[in-house]
Amino acid sequence: MHKIDLGPVQFVEGLQYSFPDHLCANCGTTLAVSVQIQETRRATYMLLGGTELTFKLPIPTCEQCAPALKRRPLSLINKIFIALLVSLALATVVLLTVTLGDVSMPVSDSVLLGMSPVLGFGLTAAYFMLHRVRAPQTSYYQPVRIEQVKRAFVDSTIQKIGFAFTNDAYGRAFAQQNKAAIQAKLISARKA
């Protein structure tokens, strides 16, 4: 992929938003909250290429939730792709072990090879089960997401941004703080 930096993006007049800084955007605590930058990327694809915008959002977080700001959410397709890669890696190990070594296996090569997708998906599922949200957090991944970016075709100014929040209380605080922009339909806020 070839990267071309086009400089900062322009927003349509009146599109302004701010994030509440009195509670953690993930767990909702009000104790020892500091504002940190969350890099959120939004990609738009067209036929053979696309554009990617990086938003640096000032998100309030507590110490326990700070690592989540760096973890981008994975879609189901991403998780399936990871499981396929793990399965291929296991199949490669089985094939190398069988062909390079004089290892007597208690089961046949074809059985081991057939089990590699099951083991691959099982190991991937176990990994994601271990790396999931723990109470009181609402997300293991970034708690504030950009789900929609509407841009003008000619000059690429951003005309609308849709935010999604994993924490209901933080989402309500954001909506209250940005009431005018939401009523003007320049931004939207909903539960992730």
C-alpha cells in the first residue's frame, strides 16, 4: 500500500465536538481519570483503492482501561482470518514434522492434518476468550469508535461523523455535551 499524506482534513463549518473528561470512557469511574490520545482509523474503499483517515481523539481513561485505547476492534472476518492463519501454521508444522523427522506418530498423518483446522479455530477461540472484557470495563478494545464519516465528494470536507460508545453513561455525557451539533445532524452518538 502506498501512503500519500494529504495533510489535515477540513470539517464543514459548525462541525465541532468535544469529549467529556470527568469519567473514564470505558469503565465509567471518576477516580484518577486522565485524558489520553486514542488513534482511531476509518477507511473508505473504492474499486482499486481507498482512503484512510486517522483521528486522534482525546479520551478520558483510568489507569486500568488505558491499554484498551491502543487496541483496535476486530471484526468477525478478522477473527476468522486469524483462525485460518493459525490453522495453516499448525498444518505446516505437522507436514514438516512428518516429512523431515522419523517420528512415529500414534495417529496417521492425514488425521493430524485434518485436525489442524479444528485445533487452529480452537486455539483462536481460546485466545479471544482469554482476551475479553473484564468488569467493570465495557470493552477490551477502544471504547470510542467512529462508525460513520460522511465526506463531500469534491473537496473531501467532513460533513458528518457518527460516534459509537461502549459505555452508556459516557455516551449520554457525550450527547449532552454536544447537544447542538447532534441536533444540527453534524454528529451522531449511539451505543457500540
